[in-house]
Amino acid sequence: MNTTAENHSSKAGVFVSDSDKAHWHDSALWFVREKRDKQVNDVPEWEKLREAASAIKTHTVAQLDQYLQMFEQKATALGAKVHWAQNAREHNEIVHSILKNHGAQRVVKSKSMLTEECHLNPYLEQQGIDVVDTDLGERIVQLRKESPSHIVLPAIHIKKEEVGDLFHQHLGTDEGATDPSYLTEAARNHLREKFLAADAGITGVNFAIAETGGIVVCTNEGNADLGVTLPRLHIACMGIEKLIPRTKDLAVFLRLLARSATGQPITTYTSHFHGPQDDSELHIILLDNGRTSLRDQSDYQEALHCIRCGACMNTCPVYRRSGGHSYGTTVPGPIGSVLNPVSDSATHNSLPFACSLCGSCTDVCPIKIPLHHQLFTLRDQIRRNGNLALTKRIAMFLTGRILGSASLFRVVGRMGRWVMRGFPWLFHNRFNLWWKQRDMPPAPKQSFGAWYSANRKEKHR
Amino acid sequence: MAVGLFIPCYIDQFYPDVAIATLEILERHGLEVAYPASQTCCGQPMANSGCVDDARPLAVRFLELFGDYEYVVAPSGSCVSMVKHHYEDHVSGLAGFQELKDKTYELCEFMTDVLCVETIDARFPYRVGLHESCHGLRELRMGKSSEVAGPNFSKTRRLLEMVEEIELCDLQRPDECCGFGGTFAINEEAVSCLMGLDRLADHEQAGTQVITATDMSCLMHLGGLISRQKKPIHMLHIAQILAGGRLPGEHH
């Protein structure tokens, strides 16, 4: 029910209570949104690109089985080993068995939301394997023993002063140092040691090309390349929805991805891996973990088109002011508020309501996923699954009954306004969440309906 | 031309002046306007809360009451978008629904698209901040949202620019949500109010004296915050400005 630990509004309330930090968080993300707008306005065919991307994804998802088989065949022919995982547990076990076969103890990992989704790090740590996240933001949250609060900007909730303290504690930087260049240099040196000592590199996958069997990884820090070039073992973890049919389709998605994500024309590194390097192994794990089930739900299927750019988070006025951790999920924000309740509506029942239905996410989405319409539909689904609080169901039933009868509506309205005028204190209490920060609307003596019948009676019917 | 006037429930109860201004604008254009007395609500509060079954009878009633008019006009982008986008599941099979969807208009888009208004006989010598209500903007596409690429336009802004002596303020975030969102205003009270306060701050830096919008619900939320904070900003629905209305206390 709505009182579970997963309730978004209570966590958001805590975040908002530090209004300086909430405003700082809002501004940091709005800055990215404005950078994105500037890039988008420089591409005259932007809306056509969005339509093309949506059409390619629709086509691919409709024939996913065929494209997956094609990909497996081509990737295998290139010398990669392809694995299939039904769920997170299978995925983690496959990763571990590959590492075990190679006697790999030290692993460097570039950014991958899929491994976050599978909670791979804690699993491998339990098996005695040392995993280091090499994306700067991910490394920061890893050292803090937190999860990312954003899928592209994992440490966006952390101020540079906090990073300074963290690095002082873990990397031995000067106490009180907050200069970003200095801190980044310290992280770079720290990670360089990890790269040189690594037995294996794990990466995510941004795009997998069915016709070639190749995979594409986009980063800004070059950490994926370093992590898989030095060790002789590369494990690439991908959701089955990352597939695109042809190499030329990449042209559409690469133009959309970085502009939407960070307001860059393209990511600094776009690395193509077609088969393993010499004397090395490349393992590609294809994960389902609910994706096939999402594909079968027509109301939400388009959420499978997501390329994890994070633009919906940057634009969402609720996300910007409540922080990623208030969602209690690996993927937060509008897309997370669709994906998580679709797979588990009892746990994540508050997320579709953490939305004012403003529609900004739908308009910003490079793949045109109708996010806010899906959130609207999900609310009804949550009620039908029995996961909407009884008080809300009763309140809405009664509201519906009152509004269902014109005469009852008029009587209740007249009485309500009379009470509001005569006994305003009845509304001025902590149980009235409207009144907590907002005054009540006016309560005029005459409704429009009453005015109309008095002044335009001849037209009344 | 027979126009059925739909007045959202909360405007009927709390803001009769907005409804009167809407009626006057339509009458001034020589239209035969009728207000079906047994109307109540479009059903959005229930539908937005996930209680779609409780909204269904209201969708059916709306079709019964308004199906015969040549046009249906409402001073709300949100309620009109409810009719156009969310009635489908309830009444799509009933006679007249497809026509109803096409002939239901928010007031401003009715003025620009059907009445083809080019001049407005109104004077409003104030600095006005236009709040682009989300559902008018992104559901009815009454303007270009800032997320979408392409040439800028705004039907509401175009109408306001026809008003004499009006000065429109430039906002830093031209179309960010005010945070009302129906039951969202209660469910997510803290975020809702912060969103509203942030909108007000943007209007203050722009020098706004009067905030206007196509949806009174946004203004009810912002107005509640303004009143509590005792800020010197006024709220007027766009119909009130376009009908030649004045600020409370201003002499004719």
C-alpha cells in the first residue's frame, strides 16, 4: 500500500526539506536540459530523427527473436561467446563463472545500468572478487556505498565538497580540497592503477548490431576502452532491447543519444567491438529479466525502446526536485516510474503518482516513448491490481458519486462554500495538505450555474 | 452557430467570474451559447487518480449533454484534453463521440482556429506573465513546447498580444509545470509546492504583475502560494483579460 518504504512522496519530502540542495540539484539538471535544447535546435531534422528512431525500435522489437538469433550467429562467427540469461541471478552466475574460468580476481567495470539492475557488484564481492567502477561518477557512488541517483550522471546528487571529503578519506587527497581538476586528477591516478592491475573488464552495451554481430559502447571518459584493452577478457552485459538491425541505423541513434543525454553532439568515445582482440576473449551476455514480458504488454511496450539517455530525468520537474534516490529503484525518473511498476506494481505503486502529468518527458524523449500517457494508464493498472490505498479509492468513489449527480453536486458545492466562508478554520489544519503551504481558493456566494440561471434564464435548459 | 459551454466543476464553484468572462467573449462574437445545466465535471480527478471506472459515467454524461452542439468550448486546456485523449476507452463505441472529440475546443484555440480572431477589444496596461499550462501546450499543442524542435508559436500568446497596452514578460523557463497536477498537489505536496514557488520566483525576476493561464487550476495553486506568501502578484484567467476585465480594485 502507499505507506510502504517505497513511497516516493515521503522520500521526496525529505529531499525538498533542504531547499538549498533541492534547488542546486534542480539547477544542475536544468543546465543539462538547456545544453540539450541548444544542441537539438542546431539539428533541423531533429523531429525526423526521433520518428526514425521510434520506427526502427518498433520494427526491431516486433522481430526481436529473429534479430537476436542473427546477432548471436554473427557475433559467434566473429569469435565472441554469446550467453543467454533469463534473469539477474543467471546473469550474475554467468559473469562469475567466466571470471572463475579465467582465474580473474580483479575486475574493472565501465558504466552499465544493466549490472546495477542485476546488483552484480555485491554479488561478485560476495564471491571474493574485487570490482572497481571506473566511470568517475560511478566510482564516487561506489566509494560512498550508494547506488547511482541518475542513469547518466550517477553522482549528480553529490556536491564537490562531499567528493573532496570522500577522496580525502579514500584516495588521500588534501583535506578540504574541492577543486574539480585536482580531484579528477586524483581519481584518474587511482583508477590508472586499477586498470593496469585488472584481470578482466566488464562493460555495458549501448547498441548491438544484428547484421554484423558487433557491439557499441559510448563513454565520455574512455574508461570502457582502457578497461577492456589491457586485460585479455572482456565481458559485455546487455539487455535484449539494445539491438538495432543495421550498422546504418547507428547514425540515427548516435545523433540522438549524446545530444539528449548531456547536450553533446556525440560522446567523446564511441567504441565499436567486433569480436575479441587478438589473444583475448569477448563474452556477450544477453539478459531478459522481464523485457520479454514488457514486450507483451501493449500499453507499455514502447518503454522497451528506451536508450537510457536520461533526458526524461533532466527535464522532469519532479525528479529535479526530489532526487533519484527518492524513487528507490535502479532506473529512476519518468522511465523508471514506468519500468518498475510494470514489473512490480505492489512495491512501486507510488511512482506513477510522482508525476504532475506535464508531458515534458514525452516531448524530450528521443525515441518518442509516450511516457506520461503510460504513467496515466499505469495508475489505473495499479488500482486494478489492488495496490491503490483504500482511502484514495473511497475518496474517488465518493467524488465520482457527487459529480455524477448535478443536483447533488450543486447542494454539496453550496454547502461546502458556505462552510468555507463561515468556518475557515475547519480547513486550516495539518490534515489539509492543500492548506499547509497554500491558502484555500475563494468561496463565492454564487456559483456560475446559479448566476447563469439568474441572468441567462431564457437560454437555460 | 450553437456553442455548448462547458465550465469545469471548480470554476463553477470557486471562480464564476472566469466562466462569465468566457460566456461574454463567446456572446460578443454573436454566437448562440448554451450552458447545459446538468453538467458537472469532465471526470479528470478520478481518472488521474487511477479510478477510471469512477470517471466513466461522467464521460457518458458529457457526450449526452454536449453531443448535439456544433461546438463545445471550455475555459480549460486540461478538461478539453481529458475529453479528447482519455474518453476513448469509455465512450468510443457510442454514437457521436468521434465528432465530439473534433468539435471540443479550449477557449483560446477556439478563438484562433474557429473564430479566426485577429483583433481584440480589450486594454490591459500591466506586465503579464503567461503561464503555459501543460495540457494546453503538450496535449492540445496550442503552442510549441520548449522540448520539441521547430518554429515557435503560441496561440495564447498571440491572443494576448492583441490586447492593448499589455506587456508580456520573458520567463527563464517558458513552459515549466507549476506543480498543480490535480491530486498530485496533495499526493506530492512538498514537490508540488516547491515547483509552484519556483514558478513564482521566475515570474518575480521577470517583473510580472499579473500571471495568466488557460487553466484556472494552475492559478488556483499558484494563487494559494502567493496569498500565503503575501506576494504582490495577481492572478487572472486569460478569459478575464481577453474579455476586457480589470484587476480587483481598479476603477473603470
